[in-house]
Amino acid sequence: MSFNSIRPITDKDQEIPYDLWDPHYTDRRFTEAQSDGLTIFADPLVVITPTQFGGESGEGLSYSYSDRLVTHFVGYEKMREAAQIAAEEVGNHQSARFVENMLRIALEDPELWLGHMKAGVNRGNG
């Protein structure tokens, strides 16, 4: 269950709409509340709870920003290669299944399970 105004995707193979995938910094759904991100995908097995900053998190899950994954953990080239392979395997590059496969490849963790995705904006930097 999500506590925000966005109805999150619950099927990993369903396309996530672009306006949720990459929200604009003026999108009121993402800026009206003080938020650490809004749920755009939640596996039905994940228990989603509100956070103290107006966002949501899944019990027992760990999170990382996409830019930190690229710059600190994987590297741009490896992430790009993982994205290409995942796109060939999955097809729909705007789905949770694509992200899950890309992360499995990039992080070299075939057991990785994606249970929750959030999106947000930083009005401080547009």
C-alpha cells in the first residue's frame, strides 16, 4: 500500500510512466510535501510504511540513489553495459524488471531482488 497521491506500479513487467520515472522538478505531486521520494513501484510482498520526512520505505529494504549507484558503486561504463544487456533480456527499459536485471548485472548479484522504487525531485538544484 502506498500513502502518497501516486498509485504505484505493482507488476515488474508493467511500464512505469515517464512522468513518474523521471519527474520534473515542478511536478506538484513530488514537491507539495516534504518528501524523500514517492513510491513508483512496490512489489505486493513489501510492507510500505511512511517515513518521518513524508516519503515511504519498505520494511527490511535498503536504498541508494541512482547517481550514487553509478558514481560510487559501479561506474558509468559498467552501468551502461548492464543497461544494454538488461534491455536485450527484458525489452521494456521503463519497468521495474529492467531495473532489477540491470542491477543484478551491474552489481554482479544474481540473487538481487527489487522490492521498491521511489522517485523524487530536488527543487534546490532543479
